[in-house]
Amino acid sequence: MERKMEEFSYFECVRHSLGEAVHRFKDLINIIQGFATLAQPKASEEFVRNALDQIINASKRAIYLSKEILNVTGERRYEMKVFDLNFLIQSMKTKIDVTVEHYIKVVYELSSIPLMVKLDIEAFNEVLTNLIQNALDAMPEGGTIKIKTDVASLLNKEFAVLSVTDTGTGMDEETQKRIFEPFFTTKGAKGTGLGLSIVYRIVRDHEGSIEVESEVGKGTTFKIYLPLIKDVASLTASSAE
Ligand code: ADP
């Protein structure tokens, strides 16, 4: 059973508009804080100095609050750089291997050719960490996580594919339909229901797509497609950004 991310586009539109509005709001507050900070030392009256102090403090709280909202709506700003996906996974191996319990086996199946992709390293870490954490949660009695990289062609475009497969509980169709919704969780108080909505948004922001294949009692595979960078010229230009 496969589900594609396009089905969640209405929610994405709302989230995007909210994120953009919060960014604008934050920029305005920054201006207010900036001018109040400039004016404060020049104010001769104590009352004005105190008023400017209040404005500066309230601005700081508003900026903090905006950042909190942006974390939930996901309208973050990325620092995009070109990486070889295989190299990234290799460099994360040690961290992954120490994260998992001894009763979990992690196997890697990396493609033999470099897979150059453009991504924000922090966001990519978040994606992989979330997928691995979900795989671990689905295998409380142990199992195997396979991390695989590959190339795929979709609509005449080439993509690097990262798959994370587990041998855990799997999901029924009803669950699969809802996994990318924020706050949807089957883990009760232990879950936030935010992990996959964040993964979905990051992948979308990287012009990629995500698919899930799952079978109850057998396990789950998440596949992430990221546009492959093929020509050296665009690669050099991207690295220089
Ligand atoms: P959380 O992990 O906090 O519940 P997520 O958004 O990461 O939030 O996941 C939402 C739900 O998707 C989970 O509660 C679980 O039901 C389901 N899920 C996600 N990954 C897997 C997986 N690998 N195996 C089984 N179920 C999964």
C-alpha cells in the first residue's frame, strides 16, 4: 500500500501561509526592537527609558514566540549545500549504531555510485532520526532496520532514494492515511504525533517526495526521493552558494 504526499496539499497550503505570516510578523517586531534599542540610551527622561525597556523586552518575547510557532508550522529557513547521500549516511553510521539498542540490527545497503543531492544537513539529520526512532518504536522486541540508498527515475527526472525499512508492527490502512497529520499518534502520551509531519514538510521543502509501504505484522518502508544533481556545473554553482 503506497501513499503519496500530494494528498495532503490542503493542510500544506494552510501551514505555508501561516508560516509566511509569522515570518513577516517576526521581521516587523525585529524592526521595533531595533529602533527601541537605538533610542533607549539617547532618552533623557527616565519614563521614556523605562517605556523603551518594556518595548525591547516585549519584542524579545514576541520574537521567541514567533520562532516557537515557526517550529510547529515548519516554515524554517534552510542552509542548502551539496552532499553525497552515501557519504552522509557513512558519516552518521556511528551515531546511528550507538542510538539503537543491542537487540536491533542495523544494515546498510548503499549504492556504489555517489548520489549528489542538495540539502540542509540539520534538517536531513532530523528526517533520518525521526524515521529511525519510529522504526525502533515499532520493534520493541527487536528486529532489523535497513538503510538503503539508490537511484530512481520518476517522470523523466532522476532522484536519489533513501529508504528506511523496519521489521516491526507495520500499519493498517487507516493509520497509513493519517501518519503525516500533525499530532496524529498511536503511541498515547509517549508520542507527539509531530515526527512524520516534520519529515514530510522537510522533504517537501527539498522538492522531494515521501512514500510509505507497510504491512501489519511485517514492517514498514519509508522512501524519500530527493532530486539528483547530475551535472558538474550546477554542482559547483550550488557548492559556492
Ligand atoms: P509519533 O512517533 O510521536 O507518534 P509520528 O508523526 O512520528 O509521531 O508518527 C505518527 C504515527 O505513525 C505513529 O504514532 C505510528 O502509529 C505511525 N508510524 C510511524 N512510523 C512507523 C513505523 N515505522 N512503523 C509503524 N508505525 C509507524
